[in-house]
Amino acid sequence: MRHPMREVWLSCALAAACSVGCSSEKIAAPAAPPPTAPVAAPAEPAAPAAQPEVVATVTPDEAGVVHVTGSDQMRFSAGRINVKAGETITIELKNAGTLPKEAMGHNLVVLKPGTDPMAFAMKAVSAKATDYMPADANDQVIAHTKLLGPGESDTIKIPAPAAGTYPFVCTFPGHAAIMKGVLVVE
Ligand SMILES: [Cu+2]
């Protein structure tokens, strides 16, 4: 008794489902394929690792050389250089970036203790002819590298400066607010 009833009910249900399905298929025409996504989406370069907010400190290596790099992200690799008093200080700056020198040049200018690096950099902006080294503020400079393009490096030596805190800065226009630090001699 159950089987015939169930079969009837099933076939009714199937027929209804089929008719609903058929009609709904007729109404809902297959959607047009979505507009093609941008074909030549250039692969985004991997985002640079977030710069830690803590000030990176660097000290001389076994050869007595302090290595600092400048990047296309407008950063020095170190915000603090620790050295011992009474020794000749050797600092090598390398421009580790790839952007043209005219757009992202870097230098490293060590200033006398107490010098305001931002004020110095403001003077430097108008000194393009001398690679952003303002002649009228030369008396505030302890030593400075050349203005470096991508891949270039330059080394400066400071013979046994007195103990103290010496500001350093990149004087390429617009860089000083971020590209600055201190050379601590103690
Ligand atoms: Cu710079």
C-alpha cells in the first residue's frame, strides 16, 4: 500500500520540481560572463617590510667601518651610530636604492653637536649646485659624503672626535625630516 502511494507522490513532486526548474531556467537566461578583469595587471612588487619604529643602532664592524645605507623608501638603515671616543670613525654610506639620483639621491652629513639638522637642511635645499651642501653653513659640518646615486657609496673618516652627540642628516630636498640620526661618541 505504501509503495504505490509513495511512488505517486514522488512522481508528482519530481514533475513539479522539473517544471519549476525548467520554467525558472527559461526565465533566468544564463548571465553574461562578467567583463574581463584587467588583463595586464602588473604584479605588485612585494610591499617593503614595515620599518620598525625603534631607532636602529649600528656600531663599527671588525674592520672599524660603520655601514649605513639609504633606501628608495627615503630611510637610513640606522638612526643611531655608536662609536668609542678616541678612535678614528669611518662611516660608509651606500645608496642601496635603484631610483635615479635626481629623484632619490642620498648623502650623510655629520654636523657639530647642537646643530639643528632641520635648519641645516633648509639651507641645503637651495644649494643644488654644490650637491645640497650649503657653503654658508660649512662651519657646522664635521664631515659629509658625496651625494650618491643608486648603487654608489662613499666613505668618510672623522679623526677621533670629542665625546658628544653629533646629528647626521641627508640634505637631499625633503629627506631630512626622516633621514636623520645621531652619531654618539662616548
Ligand atoms: Cu636622502
